[in-house]
Amino acid sequence: MSIALSLGPRVRKSPFFESTRKAGLAAASVYNHMYMPTGYGDPAAEYDRLVNGVAMWDVAVERQVALKGPDALALARYLTPRNLDGLTIGQGKYAPICNYEGALINDPVLLQVSDDEIWLSIADSDIKLWAGGIAGARGMDVRVFEPDVSPLAIQGPKSFDVVADMCGDWVRDLRYFGFRDHDLDGISVVVARSGWSKQGGFEFYLRDGSKGEELWNRVAEAGKPYGIGPGTPNYIERVESGLISYGADTDDMSNPFEYGLGKFMDVEQPGDFAGKEALKAIRDARVTRRFMGLLIDGEPFAGTNESPWRLSDADGNDVGYASASAYSPRAQSNIAVAMVGVEAIDAGKGVTVHAGSGDLHAKVVPLPIV
């Protein structure tokens, strides 16, 4: 059953919005108070372009929260348990953000774009309000705002050829999360080796929203020889790759250790940060559940689960939830990402997934699934 999405001024449109409509946009959602494309009507072709070719995505919903001023770095350090020693202009860092109870409230990429300015490329939550409130309460000399910056992603194995044709072969040498300012014949962008897939790619952080259609057309033209086409952050590939979707995979109690993010945190660093004592306690107590993959029995899924599916063990006890599922062409199985109790994982007997179509047995596996 299709449901129409009403358009109106309360929800913002991206600089690429009209271009996506011309390209055949068929479905959208709302993310960070903006319309987010979620499909162009041919899921199989969109998946194939990402895995085997190249796709272009309007991901302007990845809003930037800018911290600018003498205390920009001090505020960034307080916001994340990631140790920011050695932070440099040109190399981003994945930086989980937690509240004072140690719960994960966002997982942005952090980029220092100048000596006194840092961007947080955020997932779907109001981190501008959180950061601004903390800065004000702590009396920091820093302005917290949303700059005119809108990412456009080029993803897939052929993305390197497309972006190199547009910018030069230097892009091939960028490290993951590395970035550099670039001028595309009057279009100012930050070129970053990043994107919400495991297939490789780049994001152009457009620095002037009035040039959205021009940038879209430039990428589409450069990608023609490589079969580029429109797409969106791909549901199937993200489940295969075990990518975390904040708000979809998380709940109010989720902490970074459950998602294997301990390697991105330093809870023993000398400086203070939000949630430090809570995260120490969570670490010492050890987690009781983990983010895992599932291989699910049954006929291939035709769609996706619209809400979390409950998981149970052989005795019928609740042991977690599956937050996203799909049929994987590469795994040749129904798959899911799920939060699973440690006892059920250690028992090694699998779980029952209480899916919309009925109860199905599943094997619990590490991530990524593919």
C-alpha cells in the first residue's frame, strides 16, 4: 500500500530536491526536518548500481552543525568520548555523542575545516540544540549554528573514476574520512572520502545551496560514461554491511559499547566529556546485549519490516529485536541487523524472529553479514 507524503513549508527541501524529482524520485521520508529521498522506483537497479557501478545520492539531510570560535575544539572535546588529540584540518573522525547517562544520541563524522571551525555531520537528531545548550551552560566562546552546507554522495566501485574525472587523480589518495576544499568551476565544495555504504565513494559538501541543481547536473554528466544513476542510502546494502542507523537501530538505552564502538572512545582520557562516568560504569559492568546480524529462514522477503520485530529464545523469553531486514542477493538469504541479548548469542542456538508473516528461525552471526 502506497502512502502519499504531503509537501509543505514546515519540512525543508534540499538544494537537490527538484533535481531528484526530475530524476524520478518515487519515495521519501523525513530526516533532520528535511525530505529525504528513499527510492526511485526500481530497488534492484539502485542496489546493482551501488554494488557494481556508481550511484548519486541526495544526502543533504546529513546536516552540518558548525562549532566556530576560540572554544570550538574545547566544545567538540566535551561533546564526544572520542579522543580528539591529533585532530587536523583535512582528516575527519567518526565521533559518537552520548548523553550524561551514556546513551548514544548521535554518531556524526567530525571535520575540522579551519583553525577555529569544526563541523559535525550528523544523523537524525537535534544535536545543534544539544551542543548550543552545553556551550551556553559552560560559558564557552563559540557559536553553534547550521552552515549552508549540503552533501551529495557518489557511491560505488566506479565512484573513484567519476570523481577523479571531475576533480583530478588526487582524490584517489584521500584516506577514509579525509577531505579537501575544491572549486568545480565556480561551485565550492568540500570533497570527502566518505558515505553511508561499504562500497567506497565520496561526498561533495556543497557550500552554496543556490548551486544544487548545477552540481547535480555536473555529477550526472560526469557519471554518464560509467552508468551513473540516482539512488539513496541503500537499505539492503546497509543491512548487509551492518551499518548503524541512529534512531532505527537504537533505543533510549542504547550505548556505544553495544554497537562495537568502544574503539572510537577513550573513557580514560584526562579531559571531561558528557557521560564520562556513566560510560566508565557501563564498560566495567560489561554489556548485556550486542548489535548482531541474523540469517533468517523462509521464503525471500519481498519488502522491509516497518517496525522492530521481537526476538525470543527456545524457551520463549524475549532476547532483543530485529530493527531492519531484507533479502540479500549476495548472501542469498533473508538477513537482518538486530540487538540480541548476550546470553542468547553465547547459547549458539539461534533465535525466533516474530516477523509480520509469522515466526521464523534465525542464526545469529557477526557483522558485517556480507
